[in-house]
Amino acid sequence: MRYRGIFIADGPSDLPLAGHLEALCLDHGAAVAITAVDPGLLRHTDRTVEGRLRFLVETEDRFDVVFVHRDAESQPPSDRRREVDDGVKRAGILVPVVPVVPVRMTEAWLLLDEQQIRNVAGWPSGRVGLDLPTPREAERLADPKQHLANALRAASGTSGRRLKVFQREFDRHRRTLLERLDRSGPINQLDAWQRLRLDVESAVARIESS
């Protein structure tokens, strides 16, 4: 049986996560076609988790599972997960809802593949040091977004006017890195990714038993 899922992204550049979530569901034996909701569509609605979920109920006729992406940022991941749980209860959602909560920011997930960073930066054979964290360090970075921007800049090998043009493309580079995320690679060492895999497994078990 093929199920339908909805992914509510935290930002437009996070939309490629939907493909990875489909793959995680398939890893646990469920074919789930996930529709990614562009946050831009929600700008006239209540931007809380509850508000986003209520918008979903009002605009979608059927779905079997929902994925809600919230970067932890300066909050403990447990607080973000509680925020999602509370929003689910208040919005009256009855299907499984999976919190997608990277520690700090999604950029922490993108700092673990040096070669992809060099590929996306346009200098795949570069040897300039990128000061990338280990998997253990990645989730402890205060500002992984800035760390990723610095790594891309170093990997590009550009300077002057070309560097300024390159830096304006950060969102596109970030999105490409997210699309190319290696689900079988070092990301599996991150606590947040391990928790996501367990939550997906639990959600799949629920929808298949219903």
C-alpha cells in the first residue's frame, strides 16, 4: 500500500528533506509519497506549529503521516519536540506526526561531507583546509550556518568580486548539499538523526497497523 505524507519545512531551502524522509520510510518498509509544503504558503497564517497544522487540516483532504521540521536553534531539542507535540494536540491531528529537529540548525547535518562541499563550491580537487567538525562536534557548534558558509567560501578558492557573487548563492548551495545528503554516511552518528530514524520507524508501524 502507498501512503501519503506531508512535510512542513522550516524554510524553503529545507524542502529537499522530503526526499530523505521518503527514503527513511522505505527503509522501514512503507512507501510514502511526501508532499513538501513551502513555508512561503504559510506567511498569512499563524506561524506556530499549531497554526501550521491547522492550515494543513483545512487545505489537505487526506494524509497518513506528517513531518514537522523545526530547527532547535538556541533551544534544547526536547523543547522543540514538546512544541510539536503540543501543536499536534491543539490542532487535533490524529495521524502520526514526526518531529524533524536538528540540533541547532539543519546546517549541522551538511558539515560532514567534505567532498560534497568542495563539489558544490565548484573546486572538487581543492586542498584548502575547511575546518570541518567531527560528527561529535557538529551538534555542539553555536552557529553551524556560519560554519557552513565559511567552509563553502574556503572550498571555492575565490576572492574579490567573484567571492561576493559566490556568497550570494549560499541558499542555493545549501539546498544542493541537502539534496545530496548521504543518509548512509557520518550523519548516522548524530543524535538528532538517530532519533529521527527511530521516530520514522515508530510512525511507519502506526500507519501500517491502522
